Amino acid sequence: MDVVVLIGRILFVLLFLSSAVGHLTQAEAMGGYAASKGVPSARLAVLGTGVLLLLGGLSVLLGIWADLGALLLLVFLLPTAFLMHAFWKESDPQARQGEMVNFNKNVALAGACLMLFAFFAHTRDLGLTITGPLFHLG
């Protein structure tokens, strides 16, 4: 069971860690895109979310307060869904569809983060982790 959860953690965070690298290494280009979506201080926001993705992803991956890491990823995903993928604002059907897919992906991943938070904060024996949870539920 411990190895299965570890493999799941690795697969789950690959998306977030690769996104963190993109945010931190391509902040100028990503900042321009974020600015076009109306994000204030877009370049700074891109760098900040890059750090959030990196910390959250590493936390879940390494099992260092993985419950907190799951919450950090949740804090990234929900605002990003609404700010960056507002499909309801798109008039072009193709653009609307693309934004809807990304919106739904972010909301689904946010749900997974919430479940991971509950799992990590509730389970006593997390197996292959460096620390136990920061929060304790039930």
C-alpha cells in the first residue's frame, strides 16, 4: 500500500512541478498571458504561483507536511480556474471549449487536492513520508 500511495503522489505532482518550472523560467511570457486575462501584477503573480506550485508539489512528493502541500496546490488551482479559464467570457466556440476544458481540469484537480488533504490529515500511518501531517482531522 505504501508504494502504491508513493507512486500516486509522484504521478500526481508531475504536472505541478513541471508547471512550476515553466512559471519560474518563463515568467515574462506567462506574465503577458496572465496580464491579457486581467491578472494584476501579472509577472509577480506568475512568479508567486510558481513558488506555490513548487512548494506544494515538493511537499506532496516528499511527504513533508503533505496535507499542507495539498492545500497549497488547492490555493493555486481554484483562483486559476476562475481567473485564467473563464470560459463563460469567450465568444469564439473553439476558445470557449479550450477554456472550459482547462477550467474543468483545474476544478477536478482542486477536488483531488481536497481529498488528498483529508487523506493526509486523517490517516495515522502515511507510510513513505518524511513527516506526518501538519493538521489532524478526526
